[in-house]
Amino acid sequence: MPPSVPAGPPQRTTAGDTWQWDFAAAEFPSATWTLSWVLSGPARVAIDAGCVVASGGGWRTTIPATTTASISPGTYKLFGFVRSGGERREVLRQPVTVAPDPETAAAATSHAQRTLAIIEARLEGRLAADLESYQIEGRAVTKIPIKELHSLRSKYKDEVRRERAPGAVFVPIRVTFGPPT
């Protein structure tokens, strides 16, 4: 059984999927009016007229996956216009959020994860070449001191840990063993 077609455009959709919906405006029958769509946001996308066909008293819009794959993720406004002769009327204006195509989107990493990876790579490289500063022919190069890199590493490790387990409490508890006091 084919999937049901929603009445009206989606408010959330995904790039790379086929988008399909029915739309009707009683005062503008498809027998005498044509419908067109425009997405306006991070990019402007005019939906090809071949994607909209008359269906009953309204229209069915089918935008193929090959077309939506090139739409940048973000928040858009979808405009629907009907035309008859020289007349044009706006029949819909609605926000639409386009999510990235999960098959082609880069792995989402946070600032903390990217920065931690950079700091750890620097620490590994510094252990092999342990110079914090040097000078050649009047040009001086000073690197971040290893102590400061370790401090930044601890800060970003904690931030990444909080991202991965939101709401968890990471408070160090010092424990000493010995006779009761």
C-alpha cells in the first residue's frame, strides 16, 4: 500500500528525501489556476513547475530526492503562489525546517570535541619535539606551554563529558582511608 500523502506542505523535512503533499485552495480551483512554490532561506529554491500537477480540485506536489538533496539545511519560508492569466495570488506562507541528509552529512562534532582533538594532537607532537620556543635569524616562535595545554585539555575533556552525559554530575570526591577521626 503506498504511503498516504499529507494535506499541505511539511513544517519539517529532510534534504535527500522525496517531498510530497497535496494542496487545495477552494477559491482557486486547479482547473483555472496554476500553483508554484518558492523556498526562501539559506538559499532560494524555485520548485520546478513539473513537480506540481493538478489533482482533483487542488494540486499534488512531488519533489524528487535528487532535487531536495542539493537543498542546504536550515530554516526556510515556503511560499505558494497561484496564477491565472496575468493575476498572481499568494496562497501560503509557512516556515519549513530542512534537516541535513543523514547519508551525506558530515559527522556532527561540537566545538569542544574538535578543540580537544587538536589539543591532544598538539600534546602528542610536543612530547616528540619538546621545544616551547625558539628563535632563528631574528624570528621567534613561542608555543603554548605544555602546562597550559594540559589545563585546556582538562577543561575540554570535562565539557565533552558533560555533552555526552547531560545532567550527570561529575564532581570529584576525595576519599582517604585511615583510622576514624
